[in-house]
Amino acid sequence: MERRSLAVLAKAGAVLCAMVGVSLAPDALQTWLLAAPAFGQLLYQRKLRLALSFGACYLLLSLLLYGIRFHGLRMVIFSEFYVLMFFSLMPVFVTAWDLISTPPGELSAALSQIHAPTPVILGMLVVFRFFPTMKAELRGVHQSMKNRRLTGPAQVLCHPAVTCEYVLVPLLLRCLQIADQLSVSAVARGAQAPGARGSYAATGIRAKDLAWLGIWAAATALFLGMGGPA
């Protein structure tokens, strides 16, 4: 299947439009007008699994809001305010995750194109890739503990301190190894070399990127024009 990824600058523009729209929202319940292009952007890029995950969460929040508003549903674990907050912030979450999950090469190429300082580029790459990397490492630690039969309910309940040690020690060691690998990789890729650096990733703005920026600008203007800024 052909990959149809948008440029980093187009994704950043989508995040900016979503943040502006949500911040100036005249009605939090109308943020579905911004959620529609956010999910459309994922579907256009054929990120079906990500769209299904966020879509299921958005559907659940919509059902909870419907029950709260029309049937007097009362939340037990957390306040109704948080349901409305996560519902209204969903466009920001979707677009921000789409940007964060961009391959590091494309992120660094886009930042280099706008002449960002090298420390800023390296810092942004580390921040953006932190959570996916930790997720993969935690999955590996869990699988290793499962192979040794250390994840059973009896083991966790009877020995919680030992279980935490089994998780934290290999995770901290992996963090140290990854930090060393990152520093070596940065030096090998010429991060400290003076002058302009090239990239294999395409960084130009294409017609489809301009089209999606236009869609987001129109959706944000329509959203704010329905009731005016809050």
C-alpha cells in the first residue's frame, strides 16, 4: 500500500489550528467540527489503527456526554468536567500524536529546513521519541518477566517491591544504553559538524500539504465563526 504521509510543517499547522480552535471555542460540544478533519487526516495517511483507537475513545466520550446531558448520568470515578475536557481536546490529541509519531528523520529534516539550532533539533527528537521508545522497552520487560513467570497475580500481590525492582532495574539499564547509543549516533550522523546538512527525507511542501492546510484553516474559521470566540 502506498504511503501518503503529510509533511511535518503541514502536521504542525494542523496542531496549531486545533489548539487555536479549542482555546477560542465558543461551545466545547461543537469541537466535533475540528475532530472531523483530524480523523480525516489520519484516514488520508492510512493510519487506520491509530484512527480506530482514537475513534473508539471519542465515541465513548460522546456517549458519556450524551448520557450526562440528556439522562442525568453521574460519574463515580471522575468528574463530568473531565469528560467534557477530553472530548473538546480530542482534535489536539489526534493531531499532536500524528506529529509526534512522525519518523525522526522527517522531523529533523523539517527543523533543519527552518534553520533551527542543532541542540533544539536533538532535544525535540528526544522528546518526541521518548514515549514510543519507553513503550517498546516496557513491552520487552513485560515479555521477559512473563517468560520467567513473574507476572502472575500471586507474585505481584505478595511481592510488590520485588516486582517493581524487576521492572525498574532493567528499564533504567536500557535507558542508559539508549542514551549512549543516541550520543554515538548523533556524532556519527554529523550533528556537531559545521555547515548545512542534507537529509534523505523529503522536506518540501507539496500540493496535498497545502490542501490540508487549507482544509484546517477553513474548518477553524468555520468553527470560530459559528459563535465567535469564547
